[in-house]
Amino acid sequence: MSERPVVARIGRPHGLRGEVTVQLHTDEPERRLADDTVLATEAAPGSGVPRALTVRSTRVHRGIWLVAFHEIPDRTSAEGLRGTRLVLDEAEDGPVEDDPDTFAEEQLVGLAAVDPEGAPVGEVVGLEVGAAQDRLLVRRPDGREGRVPFVAALVPEVDLAGGRVVLDVPAGLFDLEG
């Protein structure tokens, strides 16, 4: 996969007219998924997914973003998009490195999670995008996974060059996952 920033990941089809659910990876869905916006795609080789898709419409249904594309007329076509990433084409959008607090999931996965004193807490294994806030998925040394709200108060430092994130979580947070 490329290093282009992911706007959303396509989920399952919704309805008969080619709409799909999307998991957002942007704080600006209204701007990034505006009508007639062209987004590059990243999909499995040989999947038949077009190299770019043009947004026909968006709407929110029960808290879930639904997107329709001009190139996808029906549910059958939409089914083939499942798992496709919608990414920014930096040539059209310009550099996106201007926000130091924005991270792609690929940048975070594999980082060591440490407490403020530097003691190991686990390893980041994913990013769960939520409606209210995102959560880091952290695999603890005992194999259990915990979720940490990805907010500055609990994740005060993301050090990509150093290969770590600092978690300042309240005692017992990971025990709640149990």
C-alpha cells in the first residue's frame, strides 16, 4: 500500500442504488467526501475496482456514513468495493503533512506503547475509528487487547521516529476490558 492518507475504508453495501458504508479516517468527512470529489482507490490487485471514484452523494444513517459514487450504479457493483481504501491524491490535494496530530493507522501499528516513565505497556495493533473519538488498540504483554481513547490527555506523545507512543492512562483502564 502507498503512504497516501486514507480518507475512508469501504464497508458493506447499503440498499439497492450503490451506496456503501464507510469507516472514516478523516476529521473532515464533509470536505473530503463532498459531492463530485474524486478520490483515488487502493484495492487488492485484480479486484476490478476503478483507480478513482467520484462521490455522487453522502448521508449519515443511524450514525453511519453512507457514500454513493457515480461509477457504481447498483448494489452488485457496490459489493465489489468492500475493503477498498479511499485515499487522497497528494498531487491534487497538496501535502497533508501540515497537521502534526494526524496519523494514519499504518504509522501507528507496531509502535511500542509505554507509560510516562518509559515502562512497557504493550504494542499498538490497530486504530478503531469512532463517531465521537478514535481508540488505539493495544495488545498487552499477556495477550489481551485494550482500547485507549486517542486523545491528548491519555496519549500525550506519539513518537514515530522513536517507534513508540506514551500512554498516560488511569489505573485499571485495561482491567475494564476483561
